Amino acid sequence: MLTLPIVIITLLPQLVAGLRRKGPAAHLTLLLLSICAVTTLITVLTLSTPPAPTSRQTYYLVHLPPLVWPVLGLCLLTPFYWAVEHVCIARDLRLDSVLVQALALTMAVALWGEAQGTSPLVIEFGASALVLALLSRGTWQLAQARTLK
């Protein structure tokens, strides 16, 4: 039921930004907004589900999956990449954009798995690896720009 909306909300902005040749900071911002929209959608649908008729009390168990860490990294990478794009104006950031699009695809699959109740840990840790790759790539870009000045 949620598969198509999650994929559309997560990947459509990435497709549009890719066609318009936007930088990685724009891709990261769109991905962050998409994840907020998908999380809100899943939360609303989960909380609007009525409790079982036999239970008198409703308990909400909070379980933080490993996907929380890539989302936190994404929140920190977004302003970092705006700074990278500002400092490294003449640098080629196409590889960074491809990494962000791969992260968007990985996040879409992980969020879809979370909505279904089964999300493979490999996908969630893959998202963490992509966040670390983006962090190291952005740091390398800044270091290269500093040595060129």
C-alpha cells in the first residue's frame, strides 16, 4: 500500500534535481525533505490505526532502527555540502551528486522496508556507509580547495 508513495516522494525530487543538474547540496536538501515527508506519512498512518479491540490501553513502543544514524548524518551533511559548494565553486561535484542519488535510493528502500515492518540491516548499514563516503568526499573537496588557494 505504501510502496508507490514512498518511492515517488523519495525519488521524484532526486530525478528532477538530476535533470536540472543541481549540485549535491540541493540533492541532500531534497532528500532530507523527502525523508521528513515519508516519516510523517508513516507516523500518521501508524497512529491513526485503531488499537486492537481486546486491549484497554494503548502502548506505543519506540524502537530506533539503525536507519536513524544515516538520517542524522544526512541532517548534518546538508549544511556541510552547502558550504562545500560555496567554497569549491569550480570543482566537479558530479560524483558527490551520484552518491547522494544512491543514498536516496537506499533510503527509499530502507523506508519502504520500515513501512512493511521488515527492513534488512544491510540496507540500513549501506545508507550509513554512503553517508560516511559523502562526508569523506566533501572533506577531501574542502582540503583540495584549501591547497589550491
